[in-house]
Amino acid sequence: MARVELNGLRKAFGAQEVLSPIDLVVEEGEFVVLVGPSGCGKSTLLRCIAGLEPASGGEIRIGGRDVTHAEPVERGIAMVFQSYALYPHMTVAENIGFGLRIAKRPKAEIVARVREVAALLQLGHLLDRKPKALSGGQRQRVAIGRALARKPPIFLFDEPLSNLDAGLRAEMRVELARLHGELGNTMIYVTHDQVEAMTLADRIVILNAGHIEQVGSPLDLYNHPACRFVAGFLGQPPMNFLRIGTGDAGHPVPPVPIVDSLAALAEATEVGLRPEHVWIATGSEVAQFEVSIDVIEQFGGETIVHALLNDGQPIVLRLGGQLALGRGERISVAFDPANLHFFGADGKAVR
Ligand SMILES: Nc1ncnc2c1ncn2[C@@H]1O[C@H](COP(=O)(O)OP(=O)(O)OP(=O)(O)O)[C@@H](O)[C@H]1O
Ligand SMILES: [Mg+2]
């Protein structure tokens, strides 16, 4: 069994509390992504699970067994780091088989296992090469292979793709998803890249300053963020947050009756609207507002418009296709009120 259970897990370095009590269950076979800003405690949490860092309080259970004080090797875990130090003097095959040699497995078993892992990671033709003769993506695959060879029931990844360029990252992301589909191991994956979180995770755990903000499936978090932090973290460009009901004389924002009435009902101080949830008004929509264009970014397939509302608040719009618009032009954009999010003064979503 490879179910991971954290009960009130705490970690402090001296007087500095890095993880407030964390409660989380990762089911067997689940792909869970821990995501959050730099310094929020992602690596520390992973290292506590692996046993590389002692917990300051609480309990870690793996497969139902209390491993809070167990040695790393007793936990059935393999970890892949951002800096995947391969042994430079060893071939790909020797690097992949290293853990098995240390564990004194029979030679025939090691050879067979290395072949199997190399095939899975499409490294079969590179087995005799040294790391220096590999691309960054190939090296990262060897590092994953080295962890994989020992057939760990649980895989921990700490930003394994952050050293790769954008193209390779996208490629490796797909490979990792495929790997998880084929192996079905429990995977806990740390990243600060919200795209990796959205695309890889069965469930995302959003961490902020050592505590969990929200846990849920990617679309669940995208559609129903519980707070402003989560709302602003997932989605690119990020959600727009617009002040409402501030009483700035004569500037109700956004200037749409339906928003004002809903917002008043909800007692929210801010309304959230994702850039992709607007379109250029055809004139028939009830919910629309006018903006003045500041900057246009043409991506070919879509156009990102940085604009200003009538009261001067900035708003970003993600519009489909290519638009012949220029700075200073005014356009009317429409939206579906069902896509609005409301947040109170405390940052919590108001439903
Ligand atoms: N060994 C240590 N001693 C003291 N403080 C530490 C130690 N390791 C980490 N910290 C602190 O704990 C906090 C969390 O660090 P951690 O490495 O877990 O963050 P992270 O979320 O992985 O960040 P990043 O995205 O930058 O990798 C930081 O404030 C960091 O300075
Ligand atoms: Mg880290």
C-alpha cells in the first residue's frame, strides 16, 4: 500500500515555523501536485515525507504505518530533485542501475530492469553514453530512470523540470503524465509552475506561507477558488480583481447594473473576472462594460489586451484570434455573470 497520510505535520527551523500543522491524505496511485510561491515550504514538506528532514510535530503514515521517525530507506520512497546530479563517470545504464547495485541485486536482474526502465523512458539507444553526451531532457530522464529502477511505490519530485527550456518542459510534462498512466505509482510533485500543476495533477494542493490554502482537482480549483490567493494563482494571465462598492463618488465598478446588484447581495469588496471570460460585445449582451486599450499583445492565436476601466482600474482581457486594435481605442466587452467571483475584505470567496 502506498497511501500517504499527514496528520498535523509541523516543521520549524529554530524559532521559524515553516510548516503549520498540515493535514493531507494522498491516496494510493494518486498524482498530487504541491504548488505555491517560492519559500512557502514545498521542498520542506517533501523532504519531511522522504525522511530527509525530521518533523517537528505531527505524524506521517505511509501505507497505514507510522513512519514519522523511520529512516528514509524504510519509507519505500524515491525522490527526484531539480538538480539531478548524475554520476559523470558512469554510463546511462550504470546510472540507472546504481541503486540496484548498491542493494546488491543479482546482475541478471539489474540488466533486465535497466532495459525495462530505459525502454519506458525511451533511453534504450543511449545506454552506453556518459551524461555529458546527453541533452538536458535526456539527463533528466536518466535521473527519473535511476529512481524508477528500484520500483518505489511512492515517487517524490521536487521541481524536476525547472532546469529545462520551455520546449523540453512541455515534452517532459507529457512524458510524466504518460509514465504515471503506465506505472500507477503514488506521485507527489512539487512545482511553482501552475501549468504543470493544472496539467499533471489528479489533485492540486495550494500551499501559502506554510499552510494549505485549498485542495482539489485542477478544474475544481480553477472554477471554485476558495480565496483570492488561489484565484490569482491558477490561470494565465491571472484573474482580474476589481474593487467594487468603494463609494468612490460616481464610479461604481465595473459599471454594470447586474454586477452591482450581485455584489451588494454578496457583500463583497472585490469582484474577480478571468481574462478569458470576456469577449467583444455584439451589443445584445446585458452584462458588458467599456474599456480603453493600453497595450496589445498579439500571440497569433489569441490577443491579450491590457486595458483600463472608466475609473482607471487596469484589466487584462484574453480575446480569441487576431484583433486590429490600437492603443487608446475604446471597446465594449461582454461577460457571463456566472463567471464572476466575489471576494470579501478578508480575501475569502463569498458564495
Ligand atoms: N535547513 C534550513 N534551515 C533554516 N531554514 C530553512 C531551511 N530549509 C528551508 N528553510 C526555510 O524554510 C522556508 C521554506 O523553504 P522551502 O525550501 O521548503 O521552500 P519552497 O517552497 O521549496 O521554495 P522554492 O520554490 O524557492 O524552492 C524558507 O523560508 C526557507 O528559507
Ligand atoms: Mg523548493
